[in-house]
Amino acid sequence: MMDLGLTPASLAGAIAYAGTAALALWARSRTTSASRRWSLIAALFLALAVWRLSAGEMRLQGDLRDWMRASGFYEQRHNYQALLTLAIIAGAGLALYRVFFVGGFSRPTLALNAALGLMLFSLLRLISLHQLDSLLFRLGPIHINYLIDLGLTATAAILALLEGLEIPPQSAEAGPSRKRRRP
């Protein structure tokens, strides 16, 4: 059985997720135009924090591995892992397409996509395809896994901070500003 102890990296990740959730709730309290999206972003980051603190990814990965061994699927797992990996990458590509060509560049939209990206990334790690794991976790002293995780978390946190501070977005078009609630 695997050790499900909380590592310093897991604790740091959970703290970063919880901090981002708090910033999203603060941004929600400061705006009227996207309060539902900021609430959803906060909920997603809070779920990620609980997932990380409870070692949910490792537990589920172990349970799936045990089930596959008991069912006789373990020897053929690479086929399933590869298909699921491709599906997740395709989903991430569609999300990026939506951001860049359909949904626009609003702060809540970008922050929500960062949160959803972390969810997809968590699923990608859960699949544990050996070739992908080698790239994410074993490529020298810097783990690409940490860079992706921290990058997406920092993106959402910074966007929430800017929204909460009411710093207007940089835009080529000079249009009316959004209506805001004042405390």
C-alpha cells in the first residue's frame, strides 16, 4: 500500500488553492458583473484544496490500479490511458479555442479557464501514463508539473486580485467601465 502522507508540496499547493479561492470570493464581493463566475472559481479552487489535502488523487489512483488488477485490465491499461490522455488534451485545446476565439479575455473568463485547466491537469496526472509522468515529474530538478500547477494557480489569483482592486483591464478600445458595487 502507498504512503498517503501530506508532503510539503501538497500542503503548499493546498494553501495556494485556498488563497486563490479567498481572492476569488473577494473579487466576487467587489463586482456585480461576474459574481457567479467568481463564486464558481472559488468553489473549484476550494475543491482542489480539499482534493490535495485529502490526497484524493493518490487514493483514487491506487483504487483504480487495484480495480484494474482485480478485473484483469491492468496489463492493457496503456491503451485506455493513452485514449483518456488524448481526450483530456483535446478538451484543453477546445477550452483554449473558446478563450481565444469565442469567450473573450475578461478576467473572470480567464480565471475560470485556469481553474478548469487545473481540474483537467489533475485528471491527466490521475491517468498516470508512464511517458507523460516521465515528462511531468522526472525531468531534472524542475518539475514541469509544478510549473503548470503554479502557473495556472497564479494566473487565477492575480486576475482575482486585479478584479478586487478594481484595476481596469488594459484594452485597445476605450469603452464604458463596468458597474461596480462600492463597499
